[in-house]
Amino acid sequence: MTSTEELKQAFRQCMPLFIALGDETRLTIIEALTGHKPFDSHGLNVNQLTERTHLSRPAVSHHLKILKDAGLVNARREGTANYYYLTIADSTRILMHLGFLLEEYLI
């Protein structure tokens, strides 16, 4: 049986994800990155994301940092440019764990 403390810890672990996913601008960036995987594509750099989202470069960079800190996005360096791509496997596992704990706690 799931304890209240386990549930609190799981929610705390998910907070960065909730914050990152709770902003429409960041969801727009995620949408732009959809389909750009690190091994079958180059991802997108800040200039490309600026063009696709119609945001300023500083705004895109700010939101990318939040997404990266939450584990939803990663980057690879090519020359002087960083190419961003989605990395949601770990985040999905964290959210699923919370879902399982909630289900166990409520039943």
C-alpha cells in the first residue's frame, strides 16, 4: 500500500515536469520538436525554433532551459550550434510511477 509520504515524494519529483508542461509556449516548442529524434534527425537549433514558433531567440532559449532541466529536451553540439531534441522516456516513467502510486493509494 502506498503511503502519504511516498505520494508526496512522487508529486515533488513530477513538479518540474508539471511546470514545464504547464506553459503553452513550451508546448509549442515541444510540438515543433516532435519527430526530431537524436539518431534519425539533427534536431532543431534556436534559430529554427524561433522561425517555427515566432518567438524571440531569448524567449526560445529561456523555455528550452526549463524543458531541458525537466528532462523533456536534450541538446547535442555541432560546431557552434546546439540542436535540441525530445527526450521524454525518463519523464514518462516518472509520470507513470506517480499514476501507479495514485491508483494504489486511491483503491
